[in-house]
Amino acid sequence: MFETLTQRLTRTLDAIRGQGRLTEDQINTAARELRMALLEADVALPVVKSFIERIRSRALGAEITASLTPGQAFLKVVQQALTEALGGTAEPLNLRAQPPVVILMAGLQGSGKTTTTAKLARRLKEEDKKSVMVVSCDVYRPAAIEQLRIVGGQVGVTVFPSEVGQNPVDIARAALAEARKQYADVLIVDTAGRTTVDTEMMSEISALHAALSPTETLFVVDSMTGQDAANTARAFADAIELTGVVLTKVDGDSRGGAALSVRTVTGRPIKFLGVGEKTDKLEVFHPDRIATRIIGQGDVLSLIEETTRKVDADKAQKLAKKLTSKRGFDLADYREQMQQMQSLGSFESIIEKLPGGAQMQAQLKNVNAEKEIGRTVAIINSMTAQERKFPDLLKASRKRRIAAGAGVEVQEVNKLLRQFDTTRDLMKKMAGGGMAKLMRRFGGKLPPGLLPR
């Protein structure tokens, strides 16, 4: 996410970060580079103009010229302007209304409304401990109704039945009545979309909005549509009162322009990001954290929160003890770490949340990290328990047997053992409180040998 924008901004900011003083010409040059970076990221032109003007006026003011470190001060100005453009602070869903709280999902066909409905239902059920009912009012596509029935069942929420040919408003009213009868906390209403904005779709969504008086009306938009996302958002905002935006398919969007454009055009907060196909891939949108990620400073807070949710705390505690014990870190532990990483999602999504993530991603450009992790686990699975515990036992004959069992060449086994040695050394240093020194030493790059070249 934001890969193109981050790389361009990082180059621009690096050029002035170490300056002892900044001249007006340098600030103007940096502003032009920022402008080009935003346009390349497909940010809407009016948004770019207002954003750059805000940065120039602040950068030419006393807060930069009076600073002892003007390069760092300029970086702070860019970060603050990005945070403001993205909304300032995270705005959660309003769940304080009288139940059932109605959430209306709006957007074009193919934007990801149905998938997002299931993701949101799962999040409300698991994290907010709410009882949730979902209903599809897309009576034009049988596949949409069936899709919601399947994914709703997968996440364990109640799915109110609907059929092609029924009136969408009648379905919505019946679902609301049933939600009240079942004392559901939340009712999420999935609506029909079209490939483009048209009068019929807007009339239908307006009728649903009037009939339900939803507490939340979320505009779901494909982030990969760039400036078109802003145009579509404006059309929906004119038709109904939106309360928030959900950006989908963010994991496939390297530009990131939709986030800045949609927030500015609608004046409504981005509440969630869809960062993958699975139903747990829905992140809360934190403008300040996204801003630091865009300028290459990472998003460590989100990474910590995600790790806390998904990593087994007991296993992590046992590993910490092993690192300081005589027994130490072995190949079984290494496999456990690989499997824990798989539970966190794609390796790229982890890397981009670390400071200097853009440089690390450049190193991983030609590496399929998920495939490499799967291969690593397969090789370790081919070892005996004793071999995992004592890697020094692995001589030529054992390596040949392990390679045959995992379906790889002996070179792959040797490569794994080198990576394991590198990781074990790093783990020992981190256990000894050397994390900060390690980060400074590698300067935003992956340690050599940690992943295949």
C-alpha cells in the first residue's frame, strides 16, 4: 500500500533531511517533487493543489526557518499535513445508538461491498462482542445473495434470507423487524451496485436510506480506481448522507491516491481499510499512522496491535525464556516463528509497517516470501525431532534424506541452515536488549541471509 508514493516522498525528503538550513528555492523544489509524487499516485488535482499550498505556506513560515534542524522540521510539516488531509484522527463506528444499529453499505458493483459486509460482521462479533445480522438487498444478482449467505455462515453471524425479484425496501424492513425480534445489536445491509453511477441505483439507495434511517452509511470503494474513486464518492455523497468510507483492495494498490482524494472530496472519515481477501483482513484507518507509513517511517503501533491479537502469547513467552537459557533457539522454534508469521498475513504487509519498510520491500522485489516460508516449514518437517533440536547433526547424508523428503535440492537445505544461523544470532542479540542497535546498524535494510536473495 502507498508503495509508489512512499518511495517518491522518501527520495524527496531524504534530499533535504540533512540540510543545515533550507532556502526558499529548496522548499519550492521539494514542493514540486511532492506535487509530482501525489499526481503519480493518482491523487485528484484539486486535492494536490490545496495540499501543496498548505505545505509551502507552513514550510516558509517561522516553524521551519527558526528550526535548528530544518530538514526534520520539513518532514514534520509533511507528516502533519498528510495526517490532516487523511482526517486527523481515527473515527470509530457509532455503536451507541439504540439497537439494532443499522449499517448501510453503498458503492459500485465490484467494489467489495459483500466481502466487506462479512469482514465488518466478523470484526463486530469478535472484537466488539456484538450479535450481528446481515442481509442482502441486491435482488439483481443471485450470486451476491448466495455469496453473503456463504460468507455470513463462515463468520458465524445470522443471515436474513432474501430472493431475486423481491423489493429491496421490503427486504430491508423485514430484516430490521427480525433483527429487533432477535435482539440483534447490529444489522448490516448489503445493497446492489452498478458498473457506473446511474439514476436507478441512486434512487434505490436513497429509498433504502429513507426506510432504514441507518446510524452508519458506509461508502465502499475500490482503492485501485484512483481519481475515479473520488468522482464516485462525490456522486454518492450528493445522493445520501454518508458517515464514512471503506477503502477496499488496498493490498493491491501501490499508489494510494484514493485515500487522500476520497477523504477530501466527501469530507467524511475513512473508517476501514480492506487489506486482503480473507474475512479477518479489515483494518481500522488511523490517519496519523498512515501518514507516518507514507513518509517511510513505518507503523509500528499497528504492527504491535496486530501481533498482540494474532500471536500466541504463551508461545512467545516460552521462546523468550529459551533465548536466555542454555538450550537456546533451535529449528523447531524457527519453524514456529515461520508459522506465526504466516498467521500475521503477507510478509510485505509486515515489512511496510516497519521504519524503512520501502527499502526492505525493494530488497524483496524478486522474492516470493510466502512461498519461501512454506518451503522452509516443509524442509524442517522432513527432519527428525533430534535433528531439529541439534542442527549440527545435519551432515551430507542427512541433508540428502531431508531434501528428498521435502522435494527440494540439497542446496535449499543448506540455504535454510544459513538463514537459521543468521536468525539465531539476531534473536540472541534482541534478547540481550540490542534491538535499537540492530535497527541502527542495518539502517532500514534486511540483514544479509535472513531471506533468500
